Amino acid sequence: MMTFTLWDIVRNLLLGGALTLLLSMVAFVLGGLAALALLFARIAKHRPPRGLAQIYIEIFQGTPLLLQLFTLFFGLSLLGLDVPAWLAAGVGLMLFSSAYLAEIWRGCVESVPRGQWEAGASLALTYREQMRHVILPQAMRMAIAPTVGFAVQVVKGTAVTSIIGFAELTKTGSMIANATYQPFLVYGLVAIGYFLLCYPLSWYAQRLERRLYATRTN
Amino acid sequence: MTYQFDFSFIYEYRAMLAHGIAYTVYLTLVGGTVGTLIGTVGAICRTWDIKPFAGLYQCYVELFRNTPFLVQLFLIFFGLPSLGIRMSEGQAAILAIILNVGAYSTEIIRAGLQATPKGQIEAAQSLAFTRWQIFFYVMLRPALRKVWPALSSQIVISMLGSAVCSQISAEELTFVANFIQSRNFRAFETYFLTTAIYFAMAFLIRQSLNLIGRYAIVRRPLP
Amino acid sequence: MPLVRTNRLHKHFGKNHVLKGINLEVEEGEVVAIVGRSGSGKSTLLRALNGLETIDDGTIEVDGTALVAEQGDLRALRQKVGMVFQQFNLFPHLSAGQNVMLAPQIVKDTSKEEAEVIARSTLARVGLEHKFDAFPDQLSGGQQQRVAIARALAMSPKVLLCDEITSALDPELVNEVLMVVRQLASEGMTLIMVTHEMRFAREVGNKLVFMYEGRIHESGDPQTMFANPATPEFANFISSLD
Ligand SMILES: Nc1ncnc2c1ncn2[C@@H]1O[C@H](COP(=O)(O)OP(=O)(O)OP(=O)(O)O)[C@@H](O)[C@H]1O
Ligand SMILES: [Mg+2]
């Protein structure tokens, strides 16, 4: 039997952690871009795009991420595509993120008071111009804190991709735990790894929120 | 070559599916209720800075909110036995969910308590409410009313998250789905159907929580 | 030909028939004060004149640009009609100057330099040239409302609509805004204002419009109307004020 030193364990976990980080960033950035498209559909003037975007968002917010990954993974293989785990993980997490981000951002757009739209309209700005010059700048400011907050959910969401076999931090942890028979130590280290990734984001999101709140109330 | 979709397994496995659904509902109900109680206590400790619980709660909240549920589950189920704490799959699953809901609801309820206007407390004091009455009627009830939507969402999110309990073989819905697809080799249909069931459950749980919120927390006055 | 003319204007909110055939004519340079009870449709009328509410029937014509129910060129109409709101509605992410510069730049393709010149001079008209770089949350309510007036003026509208523009202000800030309006009136600006300041309506207005349950119930010269109310409803309305 192979023996693992603590350093062996940590080294392997760091590798898995790097993949977790990479997957999180890819899913967050691509998901954010998709969310932008989704957002504009969701707040469009016309009904069809609004309805479609709403259905998409409700499906992804109303079902477990794990099942989304399973369905995607096995659905694609039905189409004859042999998807590697990393691809299914990336695409799945991206779709998941896009739905949540679009909904968060829609909330921000809608919390801009109606009077702002009307002031823009009364100055003869078109809908697009009102959106671009009046609404979005204000909504973006409000969106920063919850968006950073959601990044934490994305990082945590990557753990679920271990179940479809993507060798990120949790999967690496499981393999080492099985090999070393030291589950408490290994999963403890894994948890610490996630905490180190997530806590700074949570902290920053809270600070942003408090600052925004402070400027709004005085 | 065309693939024929086949959902006929539903009938064959209906009892198992029902068991899985019931198990997931159980995890959600017990996790949501006990978790919310823990969260209420936590919110009280944090709001009044009751030492040393306020600090302990803060650590607990941050730890659970900044690590994945799956890892918490593994740590409880696989890790704790090496400290001599042994649990069944079901016990580990429900414990993990309770702790998770507890952590999130602590912060949610705390936000509600902190939003109590000072004037309301003073008004109640001037009406000679006792401390306990002030806390219950002026702070907690309005706070719960205010944060009920956020709390409901969190409970639904926990229900959806409970799917990963299948990984420690707790017999909830996803575990059942895994089992069925290993028998019938119809992975896509099985998972698709299971996803749809979760969707319906999320909808129903949200509606029920809305109803509870409307009638039990807001307390519509009788006509 | 009148500058503003509405013809049989109708508006419903669901079953609520809010405007029941409004015929209003406003000549160039006229200052019209609209008064009436809460819910009589004053705001709705004003908002319809600016295309903020769609109309169900009738026409609106401003300086030859017609707006027919459910269609028409809103952009052209709104360039001729400026609006000032009760709640100011300044853009909080822009400075006072930028608030004023925004629309000329976007809608009229004015260059930035030119827009700044316009903004400085309109801010000067409301006495706030020194607040060019201040943000809305650094200004008092009265100052914010004056910036909002400047913002509307920067588009050189033919007519300015004011909906209870002093109602959200602390009493001591009301006068500075009324002074600006008075100044505009004396410069020949066409004004249509909904107001609760009866004294002001009487002094500055050339025409008084009393709205009652979605109709123009009585209108004419303010002095005459106040002295001899023609309808019991208007008489009632005035006596309820003191
Ligand atoms: N967006 C809306 N949706 C539905 N009903 C509306 C809307 N806006 C106004 N109303 C209704 O139309 C009627 C006229 O409202 P309007 O705001 O024009 O009155 P007003 O004369 O300006 O009153 P106030 O003096 O209170 O400002 C009211 O009964 C009001 O409830
Ligand atoms: Mg009004």
C-alpha cells in the first residue's frame, strides 16, 4: 500500500483546488455573459422573449444543480456526443449561473424607481437610451454586492460536478480519503480549501452592501 | 437510428419514486423547521450579542455558508466516525440540512430583527409591554413577516440541494433515480423525469410556504 | 392657432374612466394653472400631454405635431414638451451639470462642449451655475427641483409641464422654486402647471382650469373665476381651501 504524507495530500488537493477555481471562473464569466443576454430578454418590451427567459430562469432555479448536470450529461450522450466530464461541468454550471445572475440583475433593474424611466422618457430618450444612460448605470451599482455574493454560490456549486466525475477539489478529496483512510483529515482540508476561496468573497460582498446601504440612507 | 423515449418505467417503480419523494419532503420539512428554530435562536444571540453564543454562532454561520453542502455531508458522514461519532445515512443527511438551514436562517432573521424601527420599541415600552412581549410582538413577529419570502426561498434552495444526499446513500429522490437508471439503463428519461418532479415539488413547497406565511405569520384579521 | 390643443381626450385605467373628453387649448406664452380635487385627473392629463400615459381616444396636438391615440411620434412630441415632476427624478448617478447635458447630447446630437455651454447657461437661469458639479444627493430639495427645471429647459421645449413641483418640498424651500417659475413666465415661456398654490396660480396664471371628475368643469381668467365661481363645484372647491 502506498503511504501518503501530509504534503502529498495537500499537494493533490491544491491541484484539485486549482481546477475548482478555474471551473468557477469560467462558469461565472461565461454565465455572466449569458445572463446579460437573458436579462435583456427578461426585461424586453415584447412578451415572447420575456416569457421564454422567465421559463428558462424558473427551470434552472427550480431544479437541483445535480439533476441539471445529469440530464445534460446523459442528454448529450443520447445525441451521440461523448461529453467529457469537464465540459458537462462547465456548461452545466454556466447555465445554472446565468439563470441566477439574470434574476439578480433583473431585481436591480426593477428596483430603479419608475420616475427615473419617466424622467428619461420626458426628455425624449428612447427606451434603449433610457436603459443605457439612466437605468443600467444605477442598476449596475446595486448589482455589484449581490453578484459578488453569488460568486460564492458558484464556487460551492462546483463541488456538485465531482459527482459526474470532474476531478476538482471535492472529487480529489474523495479519492484521497478512500486511499488514505483518513476521511476526517482530508475532508477537513477540503472544507478549509473552499472556505479560503469563499470567505473573502462573502466578506467583500457584505462590505459592499453595507457601503451601498450607508450611502443610500444618508 | 432514432432513439425511442420510454417513460414506462414510472409505473413499475412508482412505489420507489413515492418513497424518494416522501424522503425528500421529510428532509425539507424537518430541516426547514428545526433549522429555522436554530436560526431564530442564533439571530437573537447575534442581535443582543449574548456572549459567548454570539461569537460561536458567527463562526458557525461563516463556516457553513462558505463551504459546499456536499463537503459538509462527507465530513459528517465519513469524517465524524473517526472521532467516534457514528451516524446512519439518514441521520447524517438530516443533520447536515438542519445545520445548513440554521446557518442561512440565522443571517436572514437577524437582518429582519435589525430592521425593527426604534420608535416601535419605544412605543411598546410606553405601553408597558414586558420585555418578552416587546421581543415577541414588536420584534420577532414583524421580523419573521418581513423575511418570510427570503426564508421560503432558502428552504426551497435547501430542498434542491438535498439531491446530493444521494451521495451518502440517503434514500431520497435522487438516490432512487440513480437506482432506477442503473436497472433500466434509461438514464436520460429517468433523470429528466426526476428533474420534473423536483420542479413540481419546488413549486408546491413554495406555494405552501406562501400560504403559511399569509395565514400564520401575517395573521390576516378575521373579517 | 393654439400651441397646445387636445381634442376629446379620453383615458381609462381599467374600468376607471379618468379623462372624459378633455378639450384644452393653450396659446403660446400662456400660463395655465390646473386645479382640482385629488383624483380628478390632473396628473393624468399632464402625463398624457407628454406621452407618459397612452390615450384611449382623441388627439393631442403640440405646435403642429399631432399625437393620435395609440400612435404618433413620441420623440418629436417630447422634444417640444418638457416636464418637471413632483419628486424631481434627477438622475442620481450624474452631477447636476451632467443631468442637464444628457438629453441634448443624446437626443439632439449636440457636441459635448456645446451641451456644456447650454447646461451652464440653463443652470444659471435657475440660479445654480455654481452647482454644476454637485450630485443630486448633495443638493437641497429646492435646488434639486431647480436643476430638474434646468434639465427640461435645456431641450428648449415649446411648453413646460409642471406637476405639483413644490408639493414634495419643505415649506421654506417652496419660494425659491416658485421664483424660478415666475421668472420663466415673465420671459414668455408657455407653462401648464398643476398646483395647490392658489395664490401663485392667481398671480402668475393667465388661465385657470378647474378639473372635476375627469372633465374640465370650468375655466377662464383666474381673477374672474375666483371672484365669481360659475359652478357650485368650483365654489365648493375654493371654500374648502381656506
Ligand atoms: N397608473 C395608474 N393605474 C391605475 N389608476 C391610476 C393610475 N394613475 C392614476 N390612476 C387613477 O386615476 C385617477 C386620476 O388620477 P390622477 O393622478 O390624474 O389624479 P390627480 O388629479 O393628479 O390627483 P392628485 O391631486 O392626488 O395628484 C385616480 O382615481 C387614480 O387612482
Ligand atoms: Mg397628481
